[in-house]
Amino acid sequence: MTSPAIAPSRARLLELIMELAVVRGKVVLSSGAEADYYIDLRRVTLQHEASVLVGDVMLDLLDGAGIEFTNAGGLTMGADPVGTAVMHAATRTGRAVDAFVVRKAQKSYGMGRQVEGPDVAGRNVVVLEDTSTTGGSALDAVEGVRQAGGNVVAVAVIVDRDTGAKERIEAEASVPYLFAFGKDELGLE
């Protein structure tokens, strides 16, 4: 449930997603599936106005669901600006939320970490994504965080494509899957 104070930010973010991120035409998604449209949320999460709104809307989504967490992030690269936006939104409200990045594979040099940023071990963690089709990237992030000792309490995405990610993540990761916008709100079939 969106709080009344965040409703204007949510409405503006939806406008920006429609304007900047929805690209129509045949595309092959990272999952290998074909679609008649593409939602390029990096055009939103990396845009000056939208980035602030992403943080506010995602933080409100998580708070509205009663999710308590101290760290937010996900698989690089789609989740990187989302985690940073949530971190900054939390800071503006006086809360300490750290961001993190999950590499696709553990480094073979340096400290050999797969999860970068402040330590997630023993912390309540939210895995974020910009959008999800099959849930594969989020599940990879969940696995990496759990191997690093983090307690994953939810997965949250900006846009859900309604293609099975929610069901798969909830079944395989046993955590709630939240999304700020469904494809129906974007007028996508």
C-alpha cells in the first residue's frame, strides 16, 4: 500500500517509466525469452529526477509491507542504482541502510568476495532488481547474499513483468516478492 505522502512521487515515477523506459518492438530478454516490448529501467534508475523517486517509492513499498532491513542491493548491474537510491532515501529519513552489490561470480583476487560493500553477514537484507522476467538474477543475488551470511528478508523490484518471477522467487527463495509497478500499470500486454 502506497502511503499518501509518497503518492505524487509514485505517480511521477510511473510517468517517467512510461516516457523513458518502455521501448516497443521485438526484443530478446536476458532470460532468452522474446517480448514485444522492453523495459529499460536503467534509463530511469540512472536519470537525475527518477533516481530520487525510485528510492522513495521502493523504500515506501518495503516499509508498507513491514519489511525490516539494514542492507539493500542485488546482482550487478540492474540492481546497483536501485540499492543506492534506497540507501539515499533511507538516509534522508534518518535511517541507516547500507547498499551492496552482488557480483555474478566470486572474485579470484583481492579479498575474493562476491558481495561487495559493507558486510551483510548477520544482517537483514533486501534483494533489489529493476525488473524481473524469470527471477533468475534475483535468485542468483539471494544465493550470493546467503553464502555471505546475510539473512534475505524480501526481494523487491520496480517493475514486475508478470511472467512468473514472483511465483518462482517465493517458491525457491522462500521470501516475499514485492513490486512497485505491474506491467498492467504500464499498459503492456
